[in-house]
Amino acid sequence: MSAGLARRGRETTRSGKLVIWKCRRCAALLAPLTGCCPSCGAGTLEPIASAGAGVIVSYRVVDRTQDPVCGEPCPSVMAIVALDEGPWVYSWIDGDVPVRSERPVRVRFRSAQPGERFPVFAPRDPD
């Protein structure tokens, strides 16, 4: 990952908000780790706060290695989430495995390292 994208990755969780990007040239809204606008090619992107809500487009249960705490394999759910603002993001899902796609989810943050947070999504009740 380039230094610029690593910096953007840290900015995506600034102030406990999920940050997405807006192209200054064409106003397209883009996913958190976007380096330049795929619509017009501009590299001038400005950060904007996402509401952090969306729906699961697709998901897959991934079995991981043995958990050091419980001693059993712990499945994880990796998903593509379509944010309400439009961009799609890849993320982990916390909570129950969704029964169906299009399940509404909301972002929350997990501590990865001191001072850093990792966005994950959890199922929410439909509005």
C-alpha cells in the first residue's frame, strides 16, 4: 500500500466517523481507500463524513485458524457494503451471519492498535 493510501486509510476513521471521498472536479462520492477519481481521473479528493449506514451487497463466511482464547476456529464474515451515499466498501461484519443480502448495517469501530480504529459493520433493524 502506498504512503498516500495508508494515510487515507487512517483518515477513514477520523473522529469516530467513517470518511469517504468526494472528487473536487466531478463531485463523485468514492470509497475510503480510493486514490483518484475513476470517473474523471482527478486526484483532488476531499474527505467527507459518511453516515456509516448501508446494506450488504454480498458476503462470505471465512473460517479462520484456531482462536487463542476459546481454542476453536472462529468464523468471520467478509462483506461488500453499499453505503447509503453510494460507494461500496469491503469490510468485516460483526454479529449474526446475515440470512439474506440487502440486510441493513451500520458502521462501528474496533481498536486495532493504540490510536487506530478499524471500521466494521453490524446488522441493524430496518428503518
